[in-house]
Amino acid sequence: MIDPSQGLDRHIDVRIVDGHIASLGAGQEPSQPQGLPLRILDVPGCVVAPGFVDVHTHLREPGFEYKETIASGLAAAAAGGFTGVAAMANTQPVNDHPAVTELMRRRAAAVGGTRLYPVGAVSAGLAGKELSEIGGMHEAGIVALSDDGMPVMNARLMRRAMEYGRMFDLPVFSHCEDQGLTAGGVMHEGVVSTALGLPGVPGAAENVMVYRDIQLAAMTGAHVHIQHVSTAESVDLVRRAKEQDIRVTAEVCPHHFTLTHEAIRQYDTNTKVNPPLRTAEDVEAIKTGLQDGTIDIIASDHAPHHVTEKEQDYESAPAGMIGLETSVGLSLALYHQGVLSLTQLIAKLTIHPARLLGTAHGTLEVGSVADITIIAPDQTFVVDASTLYSQSRNTPFLGWQLRGMAVATIVGGNIIFERL
């Protein structure tokens, strides 16, 4: 068992009763509570961890059910080992009003399984002109604010959002992109974009917005969370902000520490993401940021698109790839490469994201809710389109053999997915 919240890394038995952690201790004799069924999971060679939480997903419903539904997205999350996911607000209608928040929560409750944490929009309609119904959405159950998919270009509006975020104790998730610099770009601006003849996106488009939002967080005292960090400069900006005790956290996506812009030479539109795949130097800086704690969280940025949308030329295809079912396997490569220990890696998937969202999960302390992910770090599997639970198939990792996978996902003491 590895539980970074308790500093635990040892062989242990975990006893679950009535959906909660009843006791921890090696060599416990299984006992059956009166009137309740007993099941013993013997998982040699596996690691029992608190339930993994993904703070950055796009479940598309309402409005884009041809790409993904809440049901299919939560099924993909369970198959990927996630007991909870935060769903971004760029639906149709946008989650900028408590009625939409409540709709998403009701549909997730009807599905059951993986927990859904709604993220409310910063601005009405993601238009970046006026604030959304933040107070009402907070009452309805949002866990954060974000216009992800679109940057908040108006610094004054972002300041107001941070002030409201501080008032309601909601982190503000920042999609850092200066649209004046990214206009027309479809991949990282550099030697590969020049060779391919594709318009580029400079790293500065991300860096200047990271700097702006860190400064706004320092001014307002709000908690800003930098989404999908992709450049070495952004990593350094976050590092320096933390040294100044500014309330900033950051996430990175597996594709940004697995691939570089060299992958785009095949013109596979599944490699088109926003922010784009960067250079090998950026990848190394991200790994260093993960090692030294600058980057707190690993998140998938699961972004489903229909096959017909991706079957366009590179410039016309939408940006984004699915990631819920490959995130754990790709992330475990950091352990196998010696970049992170298992404890460090699991912390970035459990206690850190749980704290960011303000949930009581991310721990297996006695008495806590039994949300558990069991992983087999050395078990290999091939990413196969026919076995994916997501409704979409837009991933460049099809056919890849990954080492390490989730073999069981438990929510509230109920096994919602297993490969045991």
C-alpha cells in the first residue's frame, strides 16, 4: 500500500466496511460483518493506493454527446483507474449557471461509479466579457472556476474572477494562451513547423499568460492553478512563484512529457493538442518540475472528438486527444525511467488533486471513504481501440504497449471496474 497522505509505503491489509476504511494492518484475519457479504481481494505484485483523481477532463455532455457522454466518460475514467474527475465547463450550454451544474451532477449520480466534480465557467458563455453565476454555481456544487478551452484574455475580468474565487474558496484554473500570439497556429513554432510548412504557436504565448495570472494571484491572494503546462519557461515561472509563497499550483498532461513536436511529422491529427507538443528541452524541464515538486499534479486533459472531425487536414482538425484510459500507463513510465518514485507519482494523482478540488478524498486513513485504485506497475497492455470505453478514439497512442495499468477501481467500497 502506498498512501502519500499518511507517508505509508509497506505491505498491509486494508479492511473495508460499509464503504469506509475500517482498519489497516498486516496479517488481519478477515471477518464478515453481520449480514454483509465478504469479499477478499488478493492482489500480489500490485499497489493499493487512494483513488486517483483527474482534475482536467472534458466529458462533453450536455451538448456534444456525439463525442462523449457523462456515462461513457465516467466508464472510461473507471477503466483508467480514476475514482473522481473534474469536468470542464465548455459544454453546450456552458456550465455558467447553477442549472447546468445541477444537471451534470444529476446525470453523474444516475450513472454512478466514478465521481464527477463540476468546474464552473469564469465567464458567461466562455465569451470573456462578464462573470458567470459564480455564487449560484458554488451553491450547486462546483469545485473550481475555469474557461478552459478558451483563455480569459481580459486581465480585469480574470482579476474579478480570482477575487470571487478567494471569497468562495474556489481555485481558478487558468488556460494560459495569448490568442494574439497563437492566432492561426496549429503546432509548436520551431524547426519542425518550418519543415512541415505548418503555422506555429510560440512558447511565449503560454509564458506571458502564466506570468500575468501569477501576478494577479499575488495581487488578489487567490489560488490560481496553471493548466496543461508545456514549456520550460512556464515551469520556471511557477517555481519562482512558489518560492515567493504565491498561491499557485500546476498540472502537466502525459502527452506533454511523452511526446515532442517531432511526432507531428506523420501529420497525425491526433497529435494536435492545445497547448501543442513542444521540444525535447521542454519535456526535460517538465520532468525536472515533476521531480522537484514545482508541478503538483498529473491530469489527462481528456478531450474526445468524433472521428470525422479528426479526419481532416492538420490545420482544420480540432485540438485534443482522449487520455483517461492511457494516463496511468503513460505516467508510470516516469517511475520506470527513474524520474519519480511511486510515492511521488501517486501523490500527483491522489492527495494533491484532491486538495486542489477541496474534497475529502485522496487518502486511505481509517474512517475515510473507501475510494481506492489498485495498480499493477509492471503489467503491460496494448492500447487497442476496440477495448476503449471512451466514445471517441482520438489518441496517437493506439498500438502502443504501455507498462503499468489500473486493475481495479473502487468507489465508496464498491468495485466499479476490475481486471483481476
